[in-house]
Amino acid sequence: MRIINLIDVCGQLLNIIQKNNQTDKITEQFFRSKRKLLGSKERKFISQIVFATVRNLTLIKNIAEKNNFYELLKHPDIFKNEPRNSICIMIQIILAEKFPQDFDYIDVSFVNYKTISNNSTSDNSEIYLNFIESVKSDLTIITNSYEFSTILTNIFSENIINYYLTINNHIKSIKKHTNLYGEFDSNNDAGFNTETIPNAIQIIAERYSFHIDFINLLIKHSEKINVGNFINLAESLNVPAPICIRVNQTISTTDKVINYLNANNIEAQKGKISNSCIVINKRYQLIELDAYKKGAFVIQDEASQLVALCANPKPQDIILDACAGAGGKSLHLADLQQDKSTIIASDVEFLKIKEIPKRSALSGFKSIQIAKSDKNGNIFLLKDSKQVKNKFDIVLIDAPCSGTGTIRRDPTKKFNVTPKTINKISEIQYQILMNYSKYVKNNGHLLYSTCSIFPQENELIVKRFLNENPDFSPEPIKKHLLEHNVILENLNDDDFYITLYPFIHKTDGFFIAKLKRNN
């Protein structure tokens, strides 16, 4: 496939993703529709480049607009389907090729043409053209003008490089004038200081393609994130996440699964926090492996694995997983309890919980029952439609949220954050917390978690709940984690909640809080 045509296909996918605000499912559907045209190498390249373009979309669009690239490449035969998006794709490829240290997760070698050298005396001598030379070759054929193609590609490439170098120098200046905690250093005020923070926010927003609203909303209430270390957060969110799996200790062990993966030519290593976690940095079809089909492991991010460890259930504890989704945390709780008690996995959406019985059977568990909830928090068992009215030793609420902690996996989530959406979500979350807290028995525990990094969805919700519900009190989580040999950075003995960040903990962004119901 000609380079220009490949970029055109990338532009089509980028357009669909922007319209649907989704990445993985949309990409799978797109590739199915193009399965006769695209091989595995093309699909890998397209997904890498398109996802990277989404991650850097604001930066790329600014480069295109401020350098008039949309006009520069306006030719009826160059890009036939999505010219504006195709130009964005080209900019991302050039950035990846010229600045590999910033985009080391992208392999651009696929778009290097292999061609016969015109200057060689040997008929079999081959050379590799870099991306811009490959584009020039295509444009010469399309426009029938080598001179036009040369001028166009030279301007295009040079302007992109110059623009990127300029904004990167601004970022270096901001970093230089902040201390280790990301705070502006009053003793080093040359360049940036507290009075120029609005300008710094604008530069950071453009370089890492986050809305200014996103940054302001986060740093306004956050105890950990400020203007300076938002750069660290943004850089960690702008790269792909590894695959994390959790070993089912009832069936196997972490070492055995690692050995199994290595024997199947899959590079794997132990997680940094959870003893049941294995990290895999490359993409593999793990669900096709026999070990997966036999329940030896499930796919679950390391941060999410800490919820069940914070719950720290005793074998006899009766548990309600109130927003169970696909049941990942219910499975982990059953594993910790060695399948000796009862777990009710409930959700308002039946499509989410319908796979839990199959997953439970795969893992060898019989303790998990599924139930359907209504919007008021009433719970009905699916097997007999009986309403659940009993109290539980542990109630887990993994609340629906903005998903901003998972931007590494779905970069479109960074563009969906506004003050209005965060306020709306947080009110829903608080009502969910109120609805299901009634199921906690005296001396029982309530866990609240999200995959968001926004305090408005996390600690502010929990603190409001404690103020309005004096029968609940904070329950420190460090002691529970230590029972599972888990040590978290910056977690104090009396902390009853924690937010995990990819630039600190190397996990998804995640929040966990634990409360206790008093007698």
C-alpha cells in the first residue's frame, strides 16, 4: 500500500474515533470492515499512529493551523477521504521519527520505503527512504511534479520540527523553575514564577493536549497535583499502558504463570505493588492462552487489584460488590476468601454482569451470586428475583466515573472533562454512595473506589459523606495492605484513602477509600 494511501486510512479511523469518543471498540470494528485490505503489520502501525495522534491532538492541530498546513496540502488527489485528519497523522509520524526519545512507543520504520537505488551499479542494491522522502516520492507521482513535492515536504517537515522544539524549550523552562514537588521555586524566579502560572498552564495544555479546564479542575482541589508536577502526570498519561494480569492464587502462583508466559514467548515480570500482579509490556492475545481459559489469571490493572487487598476480607465475611461491572473485583475477593463465603455482585446494567457466572466458573468459584440493582439502590437476585435486604460485612462501591485515570488506555477521555461533566458525575457518585451505604452492618466496612484522578469524584465525595453520616468513620488502609505485603509510597499510618498516579505508582490513576460503620 502506498504511504499516502496508508495515511488516508489512518485519517479515516481518526475521524471515526473523534466522532464516537472511543478508541478500542471503534478500532476493532474499523479493522473488521477493512480486513481484506489490511494485513497485521498495517493494522499494528495504524493503531499505534492513530492512538498517538489522539494523545497529542491539540498539539498537532495547533501545528497544522499555525503553519497553514491544511492549505499547503490542499490537492484533490493527495488525500481523498479525510484530508485534515490525514495531515494530523503525517505530523504525528514526523514527530515520532524526528524525536524518538519522546515517542519511543511508536515504531515508524514500517513507513520507510524499501526501494532500488538509482545510483547503484548493482540491480539488487536497496536503500531505505525515511518517511518524508517516502511521502515526497508519492507526491511526485500524484502531482507529477518533483519540484513541488520537494518544496512542500521540506516546508512541512522543517516547520513541524521548529514548532515542536520551541514548545519543548518552554516546557524545559517550566521544569527548571520548579522544585522536586512541582512547586514554583521563589528563589529561582527567572523565566517562570507564580505570577506567570496562567501562561505556564497554557503551554502545558498545548504541549500535552489537555484542555485548560482539565488542568485547572484538577489542581484546584488536589492535594498532590500542582502546575509543575502536572507535567509529570501528563507525560505518564500520554503513553500506552502495559497489560496487567492478576494471578488466581486458588489455581496457580505468580511464578508459575510467569514461567508459563515466558515459555510461550511472552515477556512478563512481577508487578511493583501487588504480589498477584504480572506486567506485560507488549500486546498479546492473552485470552487465547490455555492458562487464561483455565482461570489461572484475569486481565486487571495493578491499581484495581489493590481494592480487594484494602478490603482485606476474612474467610467468613459476607460481601456486596455494588457496582460490580464485569466482576473483576468480585473474583479477586473470592480468591482471597478461598471461595468460602458469599459475594453478591450487583450492577444496574445487566449487560455488564451477565458474564460473571461464566468468569466465576472459569476461575473455579461458587461463592459469587449475581444481582440487578435499580437506580435507588434496591438489589434483586437474578436467580429468584428476591430483594436483598440483609446487611454485609463489606460493601464495595467501584463507582462510575470520568475514567480519567485510564487515559493511557483510552486517550479520548482527556477531552471529555468539563466543570459541568465533573459536577454531574460527582452528584451521581454521592447518591450511589448514600444508596449502598445502608447495606453495611455495624462494625462493617465500606470501600469506595474510582478510576478517576479528580478529587471532586474522590476524596471530596468521601469527606462530604463522613460529614453527613456520623455513624461512619475513617478506616486506615495501610495496615490492611501490609497484611498482603503491599507498601505504597507516601501512604501514612492513619490515611484512609489514597490516589494512585501513573507517574508515581506506575499504575492507572485510581482512588480507594475505606470507612467503618460504628455501633
